[in-house]
Amino acid sequence: MTKIRLSRFGSKGNPHYRIVVVDERNKRDGAYIERIGYYDPRKTTKDWLKVDAERAKYWLGTGAQPTETAKKLLKQAGVIEGK
């Protein structure tokens, strides 16, 4: 199954995450199919959340399941609508 989840990068104490499409059997920071966004939880820059909405909608349309955290970020970016 294909998942949309976060992959960590950045130095110790300075987390940054890529929003990636990945086969669920791969490790958290392992190989991914496509990178569709970026997230900075510390909000150190003006653009702390970037998502390629077109590609995210494509992957959701093909059956990719977002994790809970990825789902919240996609809602904030306006890719999927909240309740």
C-alpha cells in the first residue's frame, strides 16, 4: 500500500520534514516514490509548510493513504477539506 507520510531530515535539535509518498514497507527515512512537500515544525521561516497540491491530489486519487500527521498538514494546506 502507498502512504503519504513524513520523512525527517535536519540536524539534531533542528527537525525538518519532507512530505513524501512511500511504500509502507520502507523505513521512515528510506527510499520514497515522490516528495510532495516540506514542513518545518519550529516555523522558523515564513513558508514553514509547502505542499504541491496537484501532486498530493493525484496520489490521494490513486489510493495513497495519509498518516494522521500528514492528513492534518494536508488540511492546513487546503489540499483536503476538513469537517
